[in-house]
Amino acid sequence: MKKIVLYDRCRLTDGMMPEPHKEMMDEIKEKLTSDGSEIVAIFTDDCSEHVPLHERPEYTKMYCMCTNHEDVEIHVTTLSRLSRNMSWIAKMCEEMHDLGYVVTFENEEITSENLIKAPVMERLNIAIEQEMGM
């Protein structure tokens, strides 16, 4: 049985998840557990996409879990829930890869490995390195 960690970012309204987002989460949870897998943690940050990943409390908890090399699979509801900033997505994919994890982005049905190998990500990483003077 697989152990799954699910990450999501959503702006809550009066402490509640908007109904369309809740429905998406329920569908993803059902899909992930349909083969008997268990969701062991759901990390949901209540913030805008402009908040950097390592300033998000729930993302930080998930990242710490990964640095402890927990035996889990990491799933993110959709790319835009992680960030709309492609460099942040690239950085997260690289960090998780370095820790030995593959992240699955559920709505896009793509993994961090696919993104890392994508030519656009390679060009993005080169641009980031050039900007940082590396």
C-alpha cells in the first residue's frame, strides 16, 4: 500500500475552501485512494500564489517530512496550486528530485521528472543561473 502526501494552496473564505476547489480535492482524494493507497497527510496553505514556497507553513512541513526521507509519494493538486511562478515550480521539482522524490501534479497528469527533463525547464534553469551570475 502506497502512502501519499497531498499538497494544495487555496485562498480560504471565512475559513472554508470554495466549493469548486473542495470538489476538485474530493475527486483527487478519491482517485488517489481508489487502489487502496492511503493519504497520510494533506498540507494546505491559505495564501496567494505570490507567497514563496519556503514561507508557506504547510509547504515547509511537507518539505521537512521529505528531508527526513519519509516513505511517501508526493502529489500536488495542480501546478497553479503550487505556484504560477515557473522558476518556483522548477526549484521545487529540483529540490524534491535531490531528496529522492518524484512529485505528481494530479490535474496535469505530469511528474516532476517530466518537467525537469522538459526543454523549457532546462532553458528556464539556464536563465535563472545567468540572472544569479552562476
